[in-house]
Amino acid sequence: MMIDYSVRTSSRSRHVRLSVTARDGVVIVVPQYFDLSKIPKIVVGKEKWIKRAVQKVQSSSIHQLSPLVLPEKIYFRSINTEYSVVVDYHTHQKNKLSVYDNIITLSLNSRNKNAGFILLKKWLQEKGKEILFPWLRQVSIAHELSYNSATVRFQRTRWGSCSVKKNINLNRLLVFLPSHLVEYLFIHELCHTVEMNHSKRYWELVEMHCPEYKLFDKELKNVSRSLERWVQ
């Protein structure tokens, strides 16, 4: 089997990273100035993993052919809070989202099928900031690991990242994860403010602040399978 892949250069990457998604296929992310002649050998070495990942993506894509449906409930496992979603279709008013007493009301023009998802994702972005920013500050203070600034955004392949300027980026979908994984991700990124790599010293620092990190890291890599389609 010939493996088709694309190569992406990242100034943030310190190591070669492979990803497989339905949208982008097989992507190999390499650091700047990486010797591209080494990539074919890397692909051969990872061939079995790539084939399994491709099969998994293809299998899941079959189930994703059904149309998306607006959720009736939205549950933030991170803070154990649930919202009910009520949809009111109309033909004359503007699309609007309102929240009262954990009930989200979507007032939608019936001619725009995607409006509900757009409004929910905008609301999710703001809730992500509201929940994650103060939480990150608390963890930072508790572990005495400082950072410069934080942002919340949507990313398909990362739960978080940390720049050389100690700016931390958080995936808004963290709100759907259990609280122990959210805190582990915070610690993971905060430790990068000290060690900007995944060296032995870095993992020793992570273990000092989170002794169960190996278990949590493995769980974090698999948890995206449990997320509902509309949030992705």
C-alpha cells in the first residue's frame, strides 16, 4: 500500500509529529529546517501505525455521513454542569441564542440550517474562556508555575500549547473533559514554561507536579472519541 501524505513545517515543533484526519489525510509535521530527505524513512518506520490510523478514520467517517442534529443537552464534564437546549424556529426574526437558568434557547430562522451550530460554537468559545482562564490561574498559583497570557480557541489536533514567550493556548473543547484531565493539561503546558521540549527533565518536572501523568496522558490521547460531532 502506497501511503499518500503531506508535509507541514511548524516553527513550534521540536520533533516530527504524525496525524491522520478525515479532512487532511496523513500529515507529517516537522520542525523548521528539518532535513526533508529523512521523511520517507520515517514513513516506512511508522507504516503499521499509519495504516491502523487510516483504517480507524475511514471507519469513523462512515458513521459521520448522517446529518448533524442540534443537541438536546450540553454537558460540561469539567465542572459537572448540564444545559438543556430549546430550539424555536421562525421565518422573520434574526437568529439569536439566549441562556437563562441553564436553559439555552436558540431562536432560528428555519431557512438557515447551520445557524444553530454557529451560535452554539460562539457561545462555547465564550464559556471556554469563562471556565478555563480562572482555573488555569489557580493551577498556576498552586504549582508555582507562572505564564504570561492565555487564549482559548478551537484546534483539531491539540488540547493545548505553550509558546517560548510563555503564552498558553487552550482548546475550548477542554470543558467537555473530566476535571482531572483538564488540570493535567494545565500542568502539562505550564511545565513547558520551564522546559520548552519533551526531554527527560521535562517529564520529571511533570511527574513532580502530577505523579499520575502517564495514566492521564494516555487517557487524554483517547478521550476525543467521546466528543459529540457538533462540537468538532
